[in-house]
Amino acid sequence: MTVGSAPGKAILFGEHAVVYGHPAIAVPLGGVRAMAEIRELAGLPQGHVLLEAPDIGLHSWLHEMDEGHPLAQAIMSGLAALGVENAPALEIQLSSTIPPASGLGSSAAITVATLRALGEHFETPLTLELQSELTYGIEVLYHGTPSGVDNTVVVFEKPVWFRPGDPPVPLVIGEPFTLVVADTGESSDTAEVVRGVRKRRDEDPEQYELLFGDIEAVVVEARRAIELGDNRKLGNLMDRNQILLQRLGVSSASLEQLIDAAREAGAQGAKLSGAGQGGNMIALVSPEATQAVLDALERAGAINAFTALIE
Ligand code: PMV
């Protein structure tokens, strides 16, 4: 059996603006992961692939799946990149502890885990650059017009400064910091939320360009604060980014409830993370405030909350 895995991710700053060419900062969340396990199936014809993803109720032969299905495409593009033509019959089992459709990069992680397991199985690990490029292609099937930030951070597993079209820059963390990540329990459909922003921007391009410019200014300041280890400043910048995300129309009542609860319990800053209109929020917490913030989030209705050390 061969195994591949990949982490979840959180966007710290710059979601949505990054779709329009502005920079974003994202971090891997190693505590939640997607996994792919591959076994050879004896006595079956070459090329048969049985795909098992019990979390989403999928048990299907690859050749019976819709060709445009992102999981089918992930396997086919991985096999093609590896130059495997006459593969023995395989069973690919997918699982994940990353909540789906919640802004934590579960789709990118499942693709990367699959590519890694295939690379291991055929003893030709794919380079990180190729994993990222192939995953971007699959993200298009999931999300329509992805910026590329998710595939980048999930593949490289490092805090990253990402601007579409430029090589990603790994960030030096001046002073490790702790995030609390909490789920509203409302699913967030990235493609739909991104389409909504595009529609509103097309109706009022000037206003949206101003907002994206303001977000970029926050992201630039945040990079400096991260590199200098100025975590108090970082919290303020998260709050500023959240105000701009509200103006983009991507927050929601449940996100605001969790963000308020985290701040009142002593978080240094808090914002939604990912596409928004549901999904997860993140809060920056000092060691002393961590438990109080976790408790407050639970009381405020979070269905799941965990901490992640960013270093
Ligand atoms: O919801 P997620 O985790 O897929 O994050 C989406 C981030 C956006 O900036 C809204 C879209 C993108 O492609 O960057």
C-alpha cells in the first residue's frame, strides 16, 4: 500500500482580492489533513481503478464516473503526468479530516494527497511545482476561477506570500503565533461566493478596485508584521481586513457572531478565512487567551474549533 497526504490551509489575508491579481498570505494547517491510500487489486484487468471516498459516499469505478468529475480528473492527470499507461488495477481510498466547503482548502488537499500517493506508488514522486500546477487545473473544475493560492500553500506546506503570476514567496515568521480556527457549520460554496463578488464588481468596478487596493495595503503591512514578529499589529490588520471583506459582501451573520465572540474573549484580531458567507473564521490568540476564546466560540455556536501554531 502507498499513502499520500496534504494539509488544510487558512488564508490569513487577501482572499477575494487575490482573484483579481492582488497578493494574499496563506498558511498550512498541518493538524487537519487529506489522505489517499492506494492498493493493487489482484485478478482485475489493467487500468481498472476503484475509487472509495466514504466521507462523500463515493464508491465507483473510474471508468464509470463522469469524465469531468474532479476526483476522476485528479487521478487521470496524475497517471498522465507520471507517464503510466498500463497501470495494474488499483483501489484508491480517500479520506480527510478537513471539513469540506468551509474555506480550509479541502478540495486542493484531496487532489494533492492523490497525486502524492500515485507518485509514491509508481516510484516517481512528482515535483512540488508539478503537483501545484496539476492541482490548479483540478481547482478550476471545483471553483471556476481559482487564484492559485490554495494549491500553492497546500503543496508547499509553508506560510506563503502569493500573487497570481509571480513565484510564491515563503514567509519568514518573526515570532510564532497561534490561530484559533472555528467553523460556523454553514457550508461555503467558493465558486458561488466568487461569482457574487464578480457580479457586484462588474456593477461597480471603481468601488471594488478601491476595496481591492485597500485589501492589498493591509496584506503588504501584514507581511511586514509577520516578518518582524509584531503579532499585536497582525491582530489589528486582521480586523481591518475583516471590515473590507464585509464591504465586499462576503461575511455572514454566523461569521460575525463568531468573530465578535472571539474578540470579546480576548483575541488580538479575527476575520473570516477563505471564500466566506459561511465556512471558517480565524482568530489570533495569545497563549493566555486561547482557552477563553475556544470556550467563547463554542458558546457562540461554533461546531468545531481548533488551534494551529504558525511557525
Ligand atoms: O474557500 P476557499 O478555501 O476555496 O478559498 C477561496 C479563496 C478565494 O480568494 C475567495 C478564491 C481564490 O481562488 O483565491
